[in-house]
Amino acid sequence: MVICRAGTVVLGLSLWFASGCTRTPPTAPTGSEVAPQEVLTDFAATVVNPNYQDLQVKSATLYAAVAQLDSVASDANLVIAQNAWRAARDPWEMAEGYLFGPIEDFNYDPSVDTWPLDRTELDSLLASANPLNVSDIDLLPYSLKGFHALEYLLFGSGNAAGLTSREKQYAASLAESMMNTFTALRNSWDPQGGNFTGQLVNAGTGSDTLRFHTRKAALLAIVGAMSGICSEVADEKMEDPLVHRDSTLSESSVSHNSTRDFRNNITGVSNAYLCHYQTNGRSLSEFVSVGNASLDARLRSLIAAALASFDNISGDYEQAIFTQQVQIHNTQAAIHSLKDALDNDLTIFIQTNVQN
Amino acid sequence: MTTFRVCITAGVSALLIQACREPQPFPDDQRDQRLSGGANTVFDVSAESFGHPFPTLSGHDLKIHELGDTQFDQTFVAAPAPVNSGLGPIYNNVSCSSCHHNDGIGIPTAGDPQSALLIRLSLPGADAHGGPLPVPGYGNQLQDKAVLGKSPEGKVIISYTYQKYSFADGESFELRTPSYSLVNLYLPQGGMLISPRLAPPVFGLGLLEAVPEDEILSLATQGAQNGVNGRPNYVWNPVTQRTELGRFGWKASAASILEQVGLAYNQDMGITSEYFPTESCAGQSQFDNLSDDPELADSLLVAVKFYVQSLAVPARRNVNDPTVLRGETLFRQVGCASCHSETMITAVNVAFPAVSKQTIHPFTDLLLHDMGAGLADNRPDFQANGQEWRTAPLWGLGLFASVNYPPYYLHDGRARTLIEAIEWHGGEAAHAKGLFEQMSKSDREALLAFLMSL
């Protein structure tokens, strides 16, 4: 009995030690290769500021193109203005991947991208003698301003000859108002201006005036915004026209730019995670890979799969809702998988591995 | 054999005794203090922290919540239109989220697209149900926007005067006193009583609606023992066509979430629905004469009502921090908790289990209190007199700045910091405020740290 008991104890201890020796101790990653502050600093410097700068530049090009159309109403100038609208739309939709800070605080988002457009009011405005200078446009409700009002004017007429003088003047003032808004948006993050960049760079340094009392909160704000746009794209922008079989519910139905809009939204998510906009910085991806390489690989794979899935939707989204429902469902599923991983795995990783 | 039977009998008896024992309340000291919304608490500190569904919703209920969430953000446009038709003709804003941005408190401006402050109107006296007496040609609310070709009822001018104050230890603060005037009125009208109201946060309302009336009334009795005089507001509910306990709004003038949501669609956006089928400007020169009412489908109204009803409460933070704990003690000692009552228990609700029998910490008694002349609007609202306001819930207070920046506090957003909000307290709260002012700076900071943990 004694021997037996002793043997049991020895065997048990051996197993315990063996078990201890074969496992890698579950130590929390230090993130020494990429510190959370580096991620936040580079996110602001490499992604958001260049994105907003690009947006401002392209909105100035758009304004110039629409002003030229107002002066010389040729079909060639109308096409140039339409292309400029699409070109400015790209960085805007990408920026929706990180919709927090001044873009929300100061309502820059609804002031340039409210949907639906109030066509009844727009027609009443055009039929009236109300002035249409940019100062008048600035006072209009959001549903008469921004991308979709301009889209309606630039893409709705068919050709330049179909545009009335008031429509052209309205379009030019709309484009100028948007350019002014994007200039203010860019300045709000510019370290030499409103410096919201400082809110991320200095997050967690103890000042009471900071938006983010911890770096963890700042990183979670980024992830929350990434998740938010996934939900908006899959569950609202794509879902509403699909489930109602109604192409007028599509976001950019007049220009047929909707699929491009959706893809750019998810590109914004990719940019935020990989710290990329024209150039690369120290990324959330690198930070995650230090502590959980398989999670990082999975997130990158899910982002790539969601983006690639848009290639399967051919032609206009407004037609695809009737003819390519399987492909649309597959894209929605890919975005849902990405959102789930952001909401659960990435959020928990940050909560667990970022100290303050 | 006999022994065996005896054992079985004893065992069954013990089981029966056990089964008959009344369940006892879970001891407070063993509760997780972070769970402000009971099982419907969410752990998020971001700008989205007020916008999460109850974690306990069924899949079916979650779908309705999401439908309501989408609808909450929808922009209404002028009629006729294929999508979201019916805005106005006179209105205050174009969507729920225009004022309740991120489901939080709004911006205290009027007339701008992002403005979230409106003006309630009435004449001296009461209507047939004891409510505010409508102003002929205006009703009970000033709509300061209109579709093209129609006249807004007027414009609100807000101005502030600023005054510096300091505590005995030299720390200074500034209070701004608002002044409201109505200009460009579309009809001449004098003698109107006006009350500014800022769009409040909308999370946790389903839990507050689920608190039994008896429990709220018992707080009135308890408060009286502590030298405060909380009173229930009984209001006319146009949905049920009955007089009921008011729970929602800065003066507890709405009895139910459905009433509050339907009224907001009707008065704030000019959107008619089953319960409010008449345009806000009916009988006025701005009336559209369209036969398009109700403009909002019942299913969507109910979905938005359910969305608001099922918005979860953000969890407290730093509940074990020594400074926060000291602040919590001070909060009780100086008497804040006499009105900002910490704990409520919701009623059993088999129809909606998510809100059933939840221990919640809203820090309100849902009762009216005299808050002094400084905050008074001097406009009665059912049984609330011109100096009375409903105790505002404090849950989520520390996240206001994360959700909408900069943060604003109180019924008209005049307070920009928590110190300012405290310093505006008067009337029944004057004694507690006096004790706050006598605190050392470190004690004041501890109390504020506690408030920021909510």
C-alpha cells in the first residue's frame, strides 16, 4: 500500500512536471516590437491624416471640374465632373472605415453624405428664386447637400444640355461647400490645426482634457469604428435594397457607384488594420501578430476575403440585387465573419493585452 | 427496512422545507457593482457605448432591435417621396439620431442641422387632462424649421452670461446662465411660457419603464425621511388614453416609451403615426393638406420603440479604485443619493424576460424635485411646477464625453462640466451642494471620480 501510494504520488508529480515542461507559459505579449502608442501615432499619421488630405485635394479638383461645367456646359466637361465626383468619393468612403472624432463631433459626415436626398425639396428649391450661393447652400438641411445632391445633378440629367443654369449653379455651390467641409475636416486632425491627432498620440498620458483616458480606449475606438462600418455595409447599405427588391434604396443609385462605395468602406477597414494609406506605418496587425500570430493571420485573411468577394458582384449593384443575390449574400457573409472577429477576438485581444 | 423508510421520509421532508423557503435577495456586497443595467449591462467605453442591444435579447428580438436601430438613423424628407416621406411641414430635426447622436445627449443649440435643443410652449393654465395649455397657432412645441415655402414657427436665440466662482481653497469654476428668446414668430403671440429641453440619452429606458410604480412611490416616502420631497408626476398618456405615472423626459411628462417615441416623431419631425395621426401644424397656415397620414408604418414605430426599450446600459469602470470608493461614500454622506437613488429592481415580466426582475443602478428616483430658482423654467408640466425637475439618471455619466464631445449636462445643456452641473443644483439639493462646496479639494475630486465611474 505504501509503495503503491508513493508510486502514485511520484507518477502524479512526474506528470505535473512533464505537463509544465511541454507547455509554453501563457505570458501576455509585451508588445515590445510594436507599442500601442506607436500604433496610435502611425494610425493618425499614416492613415487618417493622408486620407483626409487626399479627400480635400480631390474635392478641390471636383469643385474645379463642376465650376468649369457651370462655365462651359459641354458633355466632355460633364464627364470630367462625373469622374471627379467618383474620385472624391473613393477617399470619403474609405474614411468611413474610421468614423470617430471630429467627423462625428462636428457632423461633417451627415453634412456631406446624408441619404436619402430630399428630391421634393430639391425640386422646390430649383424652381424657386432662392439664392444658390455657397453661403446659401451652407444653410440648407443636410438632405439637400453633399455627395448625393451633387450626384443627382451630375448623373441625373443624361447630358450637359439637360442641365438648367440654376442646376449648374447649385452644383458648383454644392461642390464648393463640400470642399470647404473637407478642408475643415482635414484641419481638424492636422497637428498644426485642430490636432485631433494629439488625442491619439497622447492617449493614456493622464491629462483630463484627453478624449481617451487610456490607449486601450483609443484602440477600441478604432476597432469599434471598423466594426461599425462592417455592420453598416452588410446590414444596411447592401441589405435594404436587396431585401426590399428596390434599387432606389441603393446608396449611390443615380451614379451606380454603390458597389465601389461598399468596397471602399471595407478598404477603409483594411487600411485601419494594416496601417496603410499610400504608405505603410506600424500597424494594429503587427501589434496583434506579436501576441497572437494566428489571430492576425485570420483577420488579414477575413479582410482579404471580404474585399475579394466584391469581385463576384458584376455590373451595377442596382441590377445585382435582382440577378446576383447569391453573390451578394456571400459578400454579406464574408463581412459578417470579419465583423464577428473584430467584435470578439480583436476586441478581447486588446482588452487583454493593452495595459492602459 | 424501517430505518431506511425513516431516512427517506426525513429526506423528502427536508426537500419540501427547502422548496417552501422564500428566495432571499442576493446580498448587496456580493453583487458585481459594474452591472448598472443588471444582465443588460455592456462593457464598452467607446463612442458606441450607449448604442448596444440588451445582451439577453433573443434572435428574433435582436432583429427587431436592429430594424429599429436602422430606422432611428433614417433621414425624413419632404412629401411626396418614395423613401422616408413626410418631413414637416414644420419640424425641429430630420431624424432621431440627428438629436440623439450616438444615442447620447445632444448639442444645446437651436436651428442648426445638428441642434438638439427645442422649446416647449404653453399658456398659463391647464388643458382638459391637466397638461400644459397649448398656445393657439403653436401647440406645445416651437418647430423652428420648415420645408421650402412654409414658415417656421419662429427662431430661438440662445445667449449666455458668464460668472466666475471659486471654492474656499481657491479652485475656480464658471457658470453660464442661458437666456432664451423667440424671434421671427410667424404669428404674433404674447404671454407664452417656454421651457428649453435638450435631447437626453436614450439607453436604459426599457429598464426604467419596467420598475414597478409602487417602488417609485416608496422612494417618495423614503426621500421625505431624508429631508427631500420627491413627488410623482401623473400625466395623460395619449396612447393608452389614461392618466399614468410619468417616467420619461426632463419633467417626467411622458408615461411610456411608445408615447415618447410617437410624440417625438410627431412633434420633432412632423411624422404622423397610428397614435399621433394628426400633423403638428394641423389647423395652422403651414398645413400640407396631403392625405398621406399616417406617414410612419406601425411596424417601424414599434421597432423604434423596441430599439429604445432594449438599449443596454454601459458598465461602471474602476469600481474598486480607492478614490472612487471614497467618492461613493461621500456621495451618500452629503445626500446626493437621497434623490439619485442607486438601486431599483424591475418587475417580473414574463412577456419580456430581458427586463424581468433585474437589479439596476440608474441613480434616479424618477420623481420630481424642486431644484430652485436657478434651474426653473417656470412652466408647469402636468403636476410638475415651474421649479421641479425629474431626478436625472446618472448611469453612463462618465461616458458622456466619449459618446459625444464636448459633453453637456442638465436639461438645457448649460453645464459643461460635472462641477458646473452640481453647482446648478438648488432647492431641495441646496444642502447637498453646500456640503460639496465645503469639501476639501481631494474629497471633491473623489466625488467626481465616483461620478465618472458611472
